[in-house]
Amino acid sequence: MNWIEIAGHTGALLSSITFIPQVYKVWKTKSVGDLSLYMMLIVFTSTLVWLAYGVALNLWPVILANGFICFLSILLLYFKFAFSRKVIVVAKVKESE
Amino acid sequence: MNWIEIAGHTGALLSSITFIPQVYKVWKTKSVGDLSLYMMLIVFTSTLVWLAYGVALNLWPVILANGFICFLSILLLYFKFAFSRKVIVVAKVKESE
């Protein structure tokens, strides 16, 4: 394996794990206010496109990497709605006292 | 151009613009607390690796896409430090009053 192949695998690995720290931070802090919903939607959409591309060409690295990123983007989207909603619910309880 | 090529170009375009909404949101709100520094560092590192890969194989789509993402990740890193520091400065002023 020459250095170019190593760079390719390293790049693919780094791209795959990009969102792990962000998912962990959001899971720990339950705070999503600064995160862009549109970024998450773009990530989700792009992984679906790359998955179709990988399946069509039978490129397992592309399928595995984007399958994993897709999973992470779904998690981030879920957290974005779950933890944003939590704030709204609190406001309602206060009004009814 | 068949649908697979179109999917490849679409995927590359979506991957390139992923961080634009996040950069815009941070620039507008000046709030970076929820963003993971480690995510930004991984993005920055992965784009450097992909740039080396693209240059070595003379792959212009890889060079252009990762050059642009690298620029966006540098912007996010700058904002992360610039807007985090702002909070610390305010705290110091309060102590000295």
C-alpha cells in the first residue's frame, strides 16, 4: 500500500468519524441551540446520495462510511428536535401556573 | 452523463456546502458553545489529507471540494476561539469592578 492509498483510507476514516464528537457533546450537554438544522439536513441528504452512488458502483468503503455518517446525522437531527422541544415544554408549564 | 455520475457530482457538491449554514449561523449569532471543537479539528485534518490525496492523483473535484471545506473549517475554528474568548473577557471585567 503506497502513501496515496493510506491517505485515501485515512481521509475516509476521518470523514466517517467527523460527527462523533458533536453527537457526544450534544448528548452530554442536551444543548443544541448553536447547531444549524440546515447543516444536519444537508449531511443527511448527501449521505443518501453517496449511499446510492456506492451501492450502484458496489463501493463498500463509500457505503460503510456514508451509512455510518447517515446514522450520526439522524441522531443529531433527533437530538436537535428532542432538546429544542424540551425548552418549549418548559415555557408552557410556566404559563399555566 | 448517467444517473450515477450525477449522483457523484451531487454528493460532492452537497459535501462541499455542508458547513455553509453552520458558518452563517455562528457568524450571525456569535454563539459557539454547543459546537464541538474536536469535530472542527477532525474536519480540518481530514480536508488536509484529502487535499494531499487529490493533488497526488490530480483529482480536481477532490481538490476543489476539500479546499473549500478546509476554508470553512478554518472559519469555524476562528469563530470558536474568537467568540468563546469574548465570554471570558466579559467575566474578567466584572471581577475588577
